[in-house]
Amino acid sequence: MTVMHLDQEIRTYNTKLPDLLASVGKFVLIKADEVVGIYDTYADALQIGYDRFKLEPFLVKQIAPAEKVHFFTRELDLACRA
């Protein structure tokens, strides 16, 4: 079995999401199974993460009720229409 980096942090985010939804739009810092804090900006959360955990893995994620889905297709008509 392949161990993926941040698997535990992503599981923690998904488990804690119902409580985190009170802070939609803010950024959560997670290390292992601990929600370290919630911050107004990505930069703030990232800085605290580096200050506390140095080069160890940690997760900074914007709190949202649903993941944004990006759709890409290979069926693009790239011919110039000029």
C-alpha cells in the first residue's frame, strides 16, 4: 500500500468539517489529527505552520462546504476563428 503525504491531515479535515463550517472562507492549519488553528489568510496559516513545524508536513486549506470541481476536456477546438 502506498502511503500518501497528508492523508491523515485530509482525513482530519473531512472529519472536522462540520465544526469548521462555522468559519467558511477562512484557512485551517492541520497537523496530523490536530486542528492547530483557523486564520483569516492563507499567508498567516502558512507562516504559523512553518514556524511550528518547520519542514514537517502540515496542511493549510480554505474551509468550504464543498470542494470546487474543475472540469477540463481534451475536446477543445483551438482553431483560430479570426
